[in-house]
Amino acid sequence: MIQCRFDQGDNYAHGMAPMTKSELIEFIAARAELSKARAEMVVNCVFDAMTEALRNGEGVEIRGFGSLKARAHKSYQGRNPRTGKSVNVPPKLRPFFKVGKELKELVNASRSSGSIKDNGDET
Amino acid sequence: MELSFESMETPALTKAQLAELLFEQIGLNKRESKDMIDAFFDLIADSLVEGEDVRISGFGNFQIRTKAPRPGRNPRTGEAIPIEARRVATFHASHKLKDQIQGDTN
């Protein structure tokens, strides 16, 4: 039997369409029996609060899911890859996500379940 | 509000605080707010466990990556131990989030 690997019409590693913010809003609305407008407010409120926390130098810690933190990166001498010129890269704060223990285990455990092919495409 | 963070180096936003926010700003009751926050992270987690990435515009992408097996070492003893193939969840912040954290300096 021939299996068409490209029938999803995309190039996602696992052939699965991603969930977008608007789908998350729809799922929240359906599960909590809220209007879509209210569900959208909920979703925006949560992401805004997480952004605000990171901005204020706080972390976000969701048990079992993961934590977000702003990590400080030092300034360094970089190079413009096109011209080869040396440039000073200023210090910066970058968001960093550490996956929680429970989610980490669940994601890895689902590797063996039939629906997802393990293509071992990365190291 | 008196909260102790003695075990952490930085204070952190938690599910309890997010639920409080929904109670104050959206006008859900406390029970609904708490359930809503649980559902919120469960939905994202479920999607990842199903192998679907989660893309939140203006915030970032949660992605699933498949890692090939590779030889590893116990850093303490130097002993070689194989690292099995595994699936991991990663997060890539959007430019908007990066800029906001940076404080819009550029």
C-alpha cells in the first residue's frame, strides 16, 4: 500500500497541523461554555500576564507544564556575516522556557504511540 | 499580598495568580477562573503530547522535536552511556516577546 507522506500539504516534521491561538480560543470557549469573545479575553489575559511578568524580571512557573524566565546574555564581539566587520553585540535579556517534568515525560512517552512516526531527524 | 519566595531566586507568576487575574479582570468566579487556567495549560500540553505544535502569534511557538539517539557520558565518572531517541518540547519566543522583554530599547 502506498502511503502519501505529503497529504497534509505542509512540511511539519510530524505531519500534524499546529494549534494556533485562535484554535486555543475555540477550545477554551467550547470546554468552558464561554462566548468566543470572552474566551479570547481569557487567552489574551494569560499571555499578556506572562509577558508582563517576564518584562518585570519575574519568572512564570506552571507546575507540570514548565517555567519561563528572562535570561541575561552578556555582550560579546560579533561579526557581520556579510561584511566580516567586527560589531559589538550589546547585553540582552532573552526569554527561556524550561519544560516541566510531567510534560517532558508525557511528550516523550507519546513517542511510541502509533499515530506519530519517529523519524529521528535531528540530533 | 504576602507571599514568600525564599526557595526561589526570582518571584514567579503561578497558576493561582493567573486565576486571580481572570477573577479580577474577566469577572469569572473563583472556581471558574481556576478551572479555566487548568484547562488553558492542559489544552496546550495535550496538543504537544499529540505531536502538534502550538503557535501563539505575538508570544511564541511551542514545538515538538524528535531527537535521534546519541552516545552520552556521565560527566562525573566519564563513563559512556547511550542516550535514547526521545521527543522533547521546546519553546521559541516570537520577536514581539523578545522585544518586549528587552524593553523596546531598539
